Amino acid sequence: MPTTRATTKDRSAVRTLLRLWPYVRPVRVRLFTAAFVAVLASCTGLVIPLVLKWMVDGPVADRDPAGVWLGALYLLLLGIAEAVLFGLRRWLVARPLSHVEAEMRADLYRHLQRLPVAFHDRWASGQLLSRGTTDLMLLRMFLAFPLTFLLVNGVTILVGVVIMLMQDWSLGLVILGPALPVVVTCVIFEKRYADVARRAQDQVGDLTTVVEEGVLGIRIIKGFGRHRSQARAFRELSQTLRGTELRKAGLLATIWGVIVTLPELAIGAALVLGTVQVADGDLSAGTLVAFLSTALALRWPVDSIGFLLAMSQEAATATERYFEVMDEEPEIGVAAGSRAAGAMGFPPARAKSRAWGRVGAGAPRTAELRTQPPADTSTGQPDGLRFHDVRFRYPDAPAGSPPVLDRIDLHIRPGETMALVGATGSGKTTLTALIPRLHEVTSGRITLDGEDITAMSREELRSKVAVAFEEPTLFSAGVGDNVLMGADDTAGPEELERALEVAQADFVHALPQGTRTQVGEQGLSLSGGQRQRLALARAVVGRPRFLVLDDPLSALDVHTEAAVEAALRRVLVDTTALVVAHRPSTVLLADRVALLSGGRIAAVGTHHELLRTNAEYAHLMSGEQEDDR
């Protein structure tokens, strides 16, 4: 299970958190106002000890009931003012910070759609999910509370210390005694906690991945009776995470113990020393009360340092994890506002002016029956799909390893359908993924009607090329919405019905709500053959100029396959198509066949020619070779 670990060595939490500024800047006025209001509320609380001093040395000493009632009124008003100001602070930050969180989540999702397939191949989905949920929740909590109160409590402590020193400098120095050991403890704590916090958040991502895989693969788990092993794996990860969380709790308890104990000892020493001074007549009782009240008022700001630092470190780690994804280079040429379907290889737009073929279901495929695609502006004439000396090696492949595809030269003529046949592991699926640029060629080039696909934006490329994958993916949406992902936003019921007819997906009309029926997560409420037919309908609904089909009929029964093949002939007559095929029935849809062997094109010809002249092809078509990608 791939995860991303980042070292916290030499990391500056402040520098990391400053990366949030572009998101915070639009709401900075409200946040600064909230911080000012919180500082004002905290300083209002520090006025209470001064009122107590006045009351003790004045009305109480003079036995003046009216003065005592007046002092009580002052204390009540100060308490109300403090409560109102803190309430105002929370109101000021609630709405803008929820907006910041929403913006960051939207940016993350948008960016994930623009990242190349190679990135998603490397990253566990649970790690990405935890960054978009748990980590962003931590950042919102940090911006709402620790960010403000690190400032507020710092100002409160500074003002409180000044007040205490003004009351009595000797008692003030006693209170300041623990300052140095507390600061040293905080520095040590910050470094250790940052490391453990990062480990915990990565482990949350691992655990999320296991839960997600367990839910999506529940049929496999139940089918093979593997619920105990899966539960064991979950339990082991949970125990690991529990241990890390306990380590965090231990660190927090340690710093909390130091931060609480040392100031309490200092207050106790100041109380004894102050009492002696009052008894000796060197200090008034009111001054001692005011001093101790101020010291007690500072207990919360001092005690909170531990968990505020802990939350700040968790926020810095969450920021680091968030920008690990955001710093990844997106695919070049994908517009920021392009639809998610386009980013996943589904064509976002189609020209609706092209007519569908009218050839009968059983009609032979001949050049005379085809309508030629429009001429390409760069060559003056259509050229179809070409591979020019294409090589491909996966980016994470070991250095010196042979390429998956090597010196691929292949020409699919305009309006022609070519079947791609090969043994297991020969690179068929990889080759088809290069056409919509789900992967980038290592060397060589691919052209559509003479134009290099790397010279096009991905949005333009994927508006020309439609893809149906061997393993169809459906989304938690209506059947019609899933199919119309392959068309532009203006496509309507007519286009949908034509695509369903081609894919022989009339079963959707028997569903409870027809084409509006929700198919559920991954489309698992449908059979494999039904999902595959909907994926095929999605590929053809936009009337593509170029069509790439990766074994699109593998999950269909014989009768449905025959009906789909007959309907496909009407579509393929107007389309330049590359079809990965494992069975003779699918090969017969094509005009020519290309044999891929060991990452190279070993032979090209018609089905019957290759049966006569190529032993490997004849072996593959004999049915003895196991079907695979």
C-alpha cells in the first residue's frame, strides 16, 4: 500500500503554515478583527483584579456596603463584556473559515482531476481521502482557535506580567521564575510532537485505505471468506494508530504537567511571600489579592500553551500533507474548469453535426460504405491514427529495465477499424492508454490526422478520442448521467437513446426509474455485462472521430455480444477505431489486425491472412491463450 512519508527534520512550522495565506487573505479583515476582539476580551478580564484591589483596599477596608455593591456591579459588567466579546469573536470566524475549508477542498479535488494517471497509480486512495477530510478539518480548527489564541494568550501573558510587576516587582520575579524551563520544554516538545503527529496522520490515511478497499471489495471478501484476515489487517493498523495516538497523548501529558506544575509552585511561593509582606505591613491586602487574582487569571493562557502548540503542529503537518498533493505537476493543457470526465479520459465535448452511419446491422464493412472524416488543417487531408517509433517505460520502472512498448510503428487509416491482439502482458492496454494521453510516451510520437497529440491540449484531444475500458467505471449517479459523460452538455434524450441502442443497453428502461435510476457506488448494483454496455454507450454517445475500445465485450454473453457487434458496425463505419480483442468474434469487427508481441508490433494484416501466415496469432485465436489485458 503506497503512502507518502515526509520528514519533519528542519521543518519550520511557521513557514509551512504561511502557505495557507493565499486562502486566508480574502477573509483576513474578519480574522484580524476577531483577533483584536479576543485580545480586548482577554484584557478586559485582567481589569477584574484591579477592581478587586480597589474593593479590598477601599470599601471593604472602610466597611462601605455601597462601595462593595458598586464594585460588584463593575465586576458583573466586566464579566458580561468579556463574554460578549468572546461570543463576537466566534461569530466573526465561523463563516469565513468554513469558506476557507470549502475553497481548499474544492481546489484539492480540482487538482486531483488534473493530475496524471501515473500520480494516482502511485498514491493510495485513502491517503488522498484523508487529506481532503481529516487534514482540512484540522486546518479549519487551527485557524478558528489556536491561531487566534496563540496571539491572544501571548498578549494576555505579557500584559498580565506587566501588571504584576507594577503591583510588586519581587513577587513578579517569583512568578517569572518558571519561564525558562517552560520555554525549553516547549521547544523539545514541538520537535518530538511534530514527528509523531505526521506519523499519526499518515496512519489515518493507511487505515482509510483499508476501510475503503474493504467496502468496495466486500463481494470478494465474502466470496473467499477472507473477512477474518481483513479484520486482522484492520485491527493491526488500528493498534498501530492507537499506539501513535497514545504517544501523542503521552507527550501532551508531559508538557501539560510541566506547564501546570511549575507556575502553580510559583503562585504558591508568591502567596507565602506576599502573606509575609502583608503581615509585616510592606504590602497591602488589596495589592496581594490583585496580584494573586492576576496570576490566577494567567493560568489558562499559560496552561493552554501545550495543546495550542500541539494543535499548531498538527495543523502544520496537515498543511504539509495538503501541499504535497497540490505541489504535484498537473497535466499540461487541461483547463482549470474542464469537466472531471475529461480529466479521466472521457471526452467532454463532441461535434453534433456528424451523421451516424446507416449501414444495416449485418452489412459488410467496405471502404465504399464509409464517410471520410473532415480534412486535418495541418496536413490538408485526413491521415487517421499513427504511431511513429513509439517507446514507453513507466516512470517508476527500475533504471535500465526494458520498455513496455518498443519501436511501435502503426498506421490506422481514416475510417478504418484495427484490432489489437496480443498475449498476456504484451502491452495492449498500455498502448491504448497512450492515445488519450493517460500516460505520456517516453519517445516517439502519436498523431491524429497528422497532428501530434502533444501539440493539442488534453481537452481538445479528449474531445476527439473516446475510450471504453475493459474494467468499466460507473459513478454514483443516474444511468443517463453516466452515459452522457461522453457527450457535451447539450446532448439530450435522443443521443442517449442512440448510444443505449448501439450498446444493446435497453435493460435500463426496465430499471425502477429508467435512465434516472441511481446505479450506486462503482455501479455494483448492475451486472458486469450491464456495466460494460453502459461504458460502451458512454464511448459512442458523442459520435467520436477516434474510438479506442479495450476488449469492450468481454463480459457479455454470446447472444448479447452478437447484437452489440451488429450495432457497433454502424458506428465504426464512420470512425477511426482501435479495438483490443481477445476473441475471434471481436476481431471480425475490424478491417485489419495488429499483433503485439513482446512490446512490438510483430505483424499486421487481415484476420484470415494472419491465421494462415502467423503461428503466434493462430495460437491466440485458437482459444488456448488465457484472456487478459
